[in-house]
Amino acid sequence: MSLHHLPNPLCFFSEVKRVILPMGAILIRDLLRPKTEEEMNAIVQEVGAEYDEHQTNLFRDSLNAALSLNEVKELIKTAGLEGIKVYQSSDRHWTAEKTMNN
């Protein structure tokens, strides 16, 4: 849940590639950038209903910094990781997972 804070997420995925064992498993989850401003506003309003202005701004900034599913898939491909399933796991999260069976 902190990948969106990294200046170069490819470095993270490259490090995962370096350290994962051939039959190793991974589970990575982070925020998913909303496709539209309206979608972002709805998520911020729903999740941050009790946030103060500062917290609301931080959450909105995090959503703006988040990756899209296509960006995650491209980073994983560029890093040379294989057998990883990437999918939208909630209205505001993506997940990348590899089980020991993959």
C-alpha cells in the first residue's frame, strides 16, 4: 500500500524479480488511480467522510499518484516478472499475486 509513494516503481518490481525464488509467491496491493475525476470524487467522499481537509487532500494526492492496471502490468512485464495475475481487487485497489503453483 505504499508503491504509489515511490518515485520509480520499476525499481521495486526489479527488486522483486531479483529476490523471488522460482516457486516463490507474492502479494502486492496498492491504490488504483480512478479513471475519472467523478470516480475520484466519489471515492474520496465515501472513504474520507470523516477526514479533515488535510487528510482529504493527502488521500486525493495518493489516488492521483496511484498507478492504473495497465501501468502495473507494463512495469511487471518490463521487470521480467512472469506468472503474476494483476486485477482490480476493490473500487480503489489493484492486486498483483503469484501463488507457489504458478
